[in-house]
Amino acid sequence: MELNLDIFESFNKALVNNPTIETVIESSNDLYYNLLQPQFTAIFLFNTDTFEPILNSCYPKEEEENCLAIFEKSIEPGLIGEVMNSNELILRDIDDTNSILLAPLISSKGALGFGLIEYDKSKKELDKETRFLMKNFTGYLASSINGLKLENESKLFENKIDQLVAVQTRELMEKKKEISEKVEQLKSSLLMTLPHEVRTPLNQILGLTDYLKQSLDEVDKEETLEILEDVHSSAVRLRRLFENYLYLSALTINSYNIEELEKLQESTIYSAESLIYETAMNISYRYEKNDRIELKLEDSPLQISEEHFNKLIYELVDNAFKFGNNETKVIISSKVIDSNYKITIRDNGIGMPLEKIYMLDAYIQFDRLANEQQGSGLGLAIVKKIMDIYKGKINFKSEVGNFTKVTLLLPIADIDIDDI
């Protein structure tokens, strides 16, 4: 009994001193070997995917081929299943002198494998005490292997978490860099473009009013009225610039506020047709081109706020008339396609170069020197931001000197118009 206790003490030391599944199994083979002085002792572990037994360790090493040969020859079909189901030691005679002992490795996680030991029964009797030690030690070995497996899985999980954290950190850093670059671009555009857009109408207002102050007695009523109309036009332009700037800023802030964003995306309009018609016709009368607009509209409820939908139509139709000429005709059509509402706004105006279509953003201008009508690009940036908020799609097609066509795809609201 003293020898047996020494053997267990040696195994426990192996289990405590930086254990691995391999070192613990090797130590268990030593224990089996000292208990029975067998021809060989081996541990088979099941493949986790196929449940096929795989030889993990054999002692002595030079008996590995003999171990596999005896395993193939002596383990009849169903024997391993019998061992696992009974959770008992099973003996099988190979010949008159040699036997094999199968010891199941079963833990709380399930069947892990088994021990296979060949010994000379004439030299070593498998008495009750030895059986007791073998059975209890095999259960202890199974629990130890299971614990080490769980520890390895935990370390693997921690490594995966660390990798995910590293990836997320890197993505956040890249996103931060991207946002910083975007902010710098916007700051640069703002410094270069917005001051010019402010100065142009402001200088017009200051210059004309200064002229009136100095020449008031010399200017007739008709010329005064003409100057005042120019001043008013410049003031309106300046006001719209600041209104759009504030509007885009508010949209951008709301797009980063999850609660506000969800609230906006739950908004609904019940008649897209009537809103398009009203907004488009008002703009055509303002430009005195109500005979140069053509409407071909279908009706549908949409998942968008009324304010933002009107803003979309206003900016696009206004651009269509603004960047045109006396012969410009604006055609607006809409129709339901599956779960989307498709709106197309086309004009035969000045058009835009293809490369500039892909540069649509705040403060971008198109051919400032070539066109009398100037704009900061805020209107198109607002359109793009609204479409992003409502998960819509926008597409531009244009040919310089021929046409510009804008296509919007917006989600249809899940309501029945007949029930309204």
C-alpha cells in the first residue's frame, strides 16, 4: 500500500507543476505501469468530431506498434461502447497468459476515452485492491483531463476575446482617423467656400446700399426699385445659405443620436404624390416656369418625416430649375417598385461632369466660374444626409450640356391607404 501511495504522490506532483494533458497522461501511464508491470500501458482519447479513439500516449514508447496491433485485433465491435456504458473495468484474455484491461475515462463532460493495458496475468493478479485503485484513479485521471481541457478552452476563449478587442480597437482607431480626416476636409471646405458664399451676397448688399446712400438724390424711383430687388435677392440668398447650413448641422447631429434616429425612422407620410405635387408646383411658379414642368406620379405612404421629404423634393426640384435655362423642362415621375418608392427628377439643363457626381458633399460647388447661379452644395449634401438617415438610395446621372437625372429609392410605410 505504501508503494501505491508513492505512485499517487508522484502523479499529484505532475498535476500541480505546470500540468498539461500530455504530461498528466504520461504520469498516469507511469502509475499504471508500476501497479501492474504490464507489457504496455496506453491512453486512447476520442476525437471530438468523429468520436473515433486515437492513441494519445503509450509506455514504453517502443511498444506503440504492438499496442495498436493488439487494439485492432482484440477490441471487437461494441466493446468500447460496453466499457463506456458500464463505467467499469473490463478484462479480456488475449491468450493463456496475457490479458488486456480496458479502463473508461468518463468525466462530468462525458466520455473522454479509455486506458488500454496489456499485462501477464501469471505474474500479476488483478486483485480487489488493485481493481479499486485502478477504477478510482481512472476516474480521477478523467476529471483531471477534463479540468485541463476546460482550462485550455478558457485560455483559447480569452485569446479570442483579446483578438476581438484588438480588432475592435484597431477599427475604432481607423474610424477615428477617418472621422478626423473628414472633419479636417470639412473645416478646409468651410474656410475656403463658406466665407466666399457669405461674402458674395453680403458685398452685393453693402455695395448697393452704399451706392444708394451716396446717390440717393440722383437715382430715380425705377432704378432704386431695381437696386432694392437686387439687395433683397442677395439677402434671401444669404438667409437660405445660413438656414441650409444650420439644417445640415442638425441633421448630422441627429444622425449620431440613436434615440432621435429611431424616432425619425418611425415617421410616416400618407401621400407622397400630393406632397411632391405641391412642392414642385410652388417652385415652378416661383421660377415662372409652371409650363415647363411635367408630373407623372403614383401615390404611396412612405417611412419618412413630412418635413424631410418636402426638403428632399424642394432641394432637387429647385436645383433642376436653377441650373437650367429658359428652355429647361423638368420631368418628375414616381412609382411603387416592390417595397420601395422610386422618384425620378430629370432636367435638360447644364448637367454635371461624371467625376463631380461622386464628390457630392457639403460645401462642394460645381463650376463656380462657369455659372452665374452659385451655390454652396449644401442642398445636395442635405439630400444625401436625409437619404442616409432613412436608409434610402440615391443615384445621379448626368451629361454636361444635356441633362441631369436624380433617382431616389425610399422605403414604403407598412400601412394600408384605404384604412386612412
